[in-house]
Amino acid sequence: MTEVQMVVIAGAFIVAGIAKGAIGIGLPPIAIGLMTLALPLGDALAIMTIPTITTNIFQAFYGGRLLALLRRFGTMAGAAVVGVIAAAVTLGKLGSAGTIGWLGLLMVLYSLLALFAWRPVMPRAAEPWANPVIGLASGAVAGLTGMAAVPFLPYMQSLQITKNDLIQGLGILFLFITGALAVALVQQNIFDTANTIGGVAAIAPTFLGVWIGQKVRHAASPETFRKIFLYGMLALGLHMARGLL
């Protein structure tokens, strides 16, 4: 791994950690998007896995509502794991060059949905059937592209759920999906010594970024920072999606 690549990795996780600390989401898409400027997508996915799992463990357990949220969203988490593994096994090698454009397109879609604040309301009565459907679809998308955000993140935002439960619930779902992605990456022999060491080394800049993001969240308007983050993700997604043209 070259010095330039190491600098890119460190910078990517500082920036992604800032987003995670400030608004609770954005670590994988930002880190993957920035790392692919200097690394193959497969290596970026492998490096992303370890710091993402580490931060999501904290997010999933912090809040004191773990068991209650597992009862509510357990079917979504389980279906997402099935979707990840099924897609990774049947649809091709995770991290292949052809998925970069689709990953960018998903980032664009997610950014536009969030920027225009589309907030449909999903009634609680629909969750028993909607949770596993959304989970399976989200897992399939993540299994193909490595990005865990669409469609479950907009869906979660449509539920009647408190802010704290939303953040902890997202942590739980991210943890299950990222864990399944790690299994898929191991099965496809994408991990090697270099990107495993890179993933462990990325924990420090990630938590530095999280700490900075928490400071920014207290000093500035979260909505202002959220828009800056989303516009940045939109621009990066458009750049990556050019390969589909």
C-alpha cells in the first residue's frame, strides 16, 4: 500500500467519521466513495468493514433499548442478512468494477431523497410485512454494491419512531448488514493482509472524525451540516455513476 493510498484512507475515515458523529449516518458511503479515488472497490469495502462494525456496535448498544428494538426490527435485520449473502453468492463478486457506477447511482438516489425531505409515513400496522420485505431488498442491494442505505434508511425515517430509537435502530441494522458483508467478503477471498491491517488502522481516524463530528454537532446547526454532507455525497455519487453512461 502506497503512502498516497494511506493518506487517502486516513482522510476518508476522518471525513466519514465526522458525518457519523454529527448526524449518525454516512460512514460507509463516504468512506467507500473517497477510498475508491485511490483504491479498488474490493479493497475499499474490506477496509471499511472493521471500523464500520466497531462504530455500529457502539451505536447499537448505546441507548438502553436494544432488546425492544430487536423485537421490533429483528425480522428486517434477519432478512437483510439473507439478502446480503444471497446477492453476494448469486449475482457476482462483491466489489467488481461494474458495481462502482451502481454504487454511485445509489448514493445519488439516497442524497436526492434526503435533500428533498421526502417523508412518507408508514403505519405501525404495516411493519410485520414491510420489515422483512425492506430488509431483504436492502440486503440484496448491499450484497451487490456494499452500500447499506437503500431502501431501508428512507423506510426507517418514515416510521413513527423517536429520534433516539431511530439512531439505535439504525445502528442495529447497520451492524447486522455489515456483519453479513464481512462474511461475504471472507467467502470471496477479498480480505488480505494489507486491507485487513488498513481496516484496523482506520479505527483511529474514524473515531477522531466521530469526536470532531460530535463537536461540530454541538457548535453548528445539525440541519446545515446535514445538507453539506448530502450535497457532498451527491457530487461524489455523480462522479462515480459516470461509468454507467
